[in-house]
Amino acid sequence: VGRKRMDDERWIEDDVHNALRAKELVLPIYKACSPQLGLRRHFVRLLVFLSNSCELCLTAQHLAIYLLDFLMDHYDISVMQLNFISFVCLTLASKFEEKRVRIPRLQHLNYLARICGIDVVLNKKDMLEMELQLLQELRWCINIPTPAHYISYYLSVSVSEKDLYNGWPIPSLTGFKELVQKYAYYFLEISVQDHNFLHFRPSLIAAASVCASRTCMEIFPPWTKDLASLTHYSFADIAQCTNMMLRLYVNDIEEADNIQKVTIQHQNQEAGGNLSHQVTTQAVFQQSNYNPLGQHSNTSSHFHSAVQDLCAAYRESLQACRSTGQLADRASGSQDSCADSQGSLWPSGHSLPIQ
């Protein structure tokens, strides 16, 4: 009975996946022609902050960002209007993706607007009118697939017993799946920050997130037959999107390293200044708790803080550049033909596929 139930659930998941894939084929082509395109990242980060503050699900967050992109790509909207519309996109997405009790209340949204320093006062009448206009522009079709709708389905086969880590079998499938999942959600967050990812289909972005995660974890091969069968994407299909993600990943690690260096310099300067002051005044003062890195983490987006949390654990993967070539040689005899075409993600002398 348990086996039959699992098969039924898999059949339902496959059917939902196929329906979403059919819907994404008719999504409007993103033109990146908004006069306010340079401000897009600011408003995306605003939506991420609002959705996290309201504890909304990831699909609601991604849908709200899609709705904002849709409006910006089709209309010339002032900055003041974009502030208001961002809240409208959030409420409309939450009404579709969340339960009724999870929909943000107007009072709470006005509170969030104040703490964000946004000069806007939300009222029910204006919000409903704008929601109605947005629904009419979408022709009442708000069941829109985003990468967040695919990711959990693709993660179900993200790691298998046939995979290799440093040339050896995976020591802990559960542990590796959890780490791949963390990476995958991180790469999804990267994808919403950069408008260039909107030129890819949502399902491809989700698939590339899994591939990029396996690459960072040094799991070989980066793309398996099981993943190709489930996602309907070959390695060649997702290679460009995966490489874009990995470039941003490396840039973020370098940025985190630079922040840490600045922090150490500030702490050394403070220590030197405190010591000098103690010598001249012969007074003992308590050391300051000032922490530039902590301040940066509070004011920056969740996107950056996630990298700072992960990069310390994963920086060793960047140092093991030569081991990947050896790993490929050891594993070549035991992997299927799907791995043969994936050499570009494991080039000699590089731990990441940066071209």
C-alpha cells in the first residue's frame, strides 16, 4: 500500500510538472526595456525583505518579483509608483500562493513601509484597484510558473548513491542532499537579483541551480541521467545558465573576503588607537564592540548574508582545483555516458567552470 501511495504521489508531481512546463512556454518574452531597469535590483531586494518579514513562502516571493518585472517591462512607471506597486505585487502573490491567514495585513505593510523609509501610505481601496488592473493586464492568469515552483521537485533526485565525491561514494546521502538544497536556494536567490536570468525559462533556472550546487559540492558528475530525465534538460541546455550562476558565486566569495579584510583592518586600527589612548591617558577603557561586518550584514540583503554564512565552509572547494581533474579520471570508468559531455564544468586547473 505504501509503495502504491508513493507511486501515486510521484504521478501527481509529474503531472503538475508537465502542466507548469506547458504554461511557461506561453509566458511573455522579457525585453529588459524598462526605463527604471537600473532600479530593479533595489525593488527586488525590497520584495525579498517584505516577503521574509511577512514569512511568505518562496513561491509567493518569486511570483511577486515576476509580477513586478512584468509591469516594469511593459510600462514606464515612476519610482514613487514602483514603491506602491511593489506592495501590490506582494499582496496579490500572497493571495494566490498562501493560505488566507498568511496574507499580510495592511497595518503590518504600512509598518514595514515606515521602517524601510518608503514615503507611501497604503489603503485598501487603492490596493484593490491596482490589484484589479494588474489582473486585467495578466488576463486573469496568475498561475505563473517560477523557478521556485520547480526546485523542490528537481531536488528530489539531486543526489544519488551512484554519485562520487572526491572519487569516492557519497558518505552521507542525507547530509549531502541538505547541503545541495542550501546551495540551490542560494543560487535561486542569485537568479532573481540579476535581470539577465529572465531570458531563461523558469524550469531551466531551477535545473541550473541544482547543477551549480552539485558543482560547488564537487559531486561528480555535475549532471546525471536521472536529473536529465526528470527535468527534460541535457547538460548542454543548462550549461550557460549554470556558468552565469557560478561566476556570480565566485564574485560573491571575493566580495565576502574583501569585507572580512576590511573588518580585520578596522579592528586592528581600533586596537592600536585604544592602546595609544591608554598609554597617553593611563586610563583603561572597555574595548569597543564595533563590528563593520555585522553592520554590513544587517543592512545588506539576505542574498549577501547567505553567502557570508556559506563561504567559510565552502572556500576549501576553491582551493582543491587540481583534485577535480584527478577525480574525473578516476570516475570515468564508472560513470554513464551522460558525464562524458560535462568536462567543461571541471576544466584542468580550475575548480569552477568560469570561462
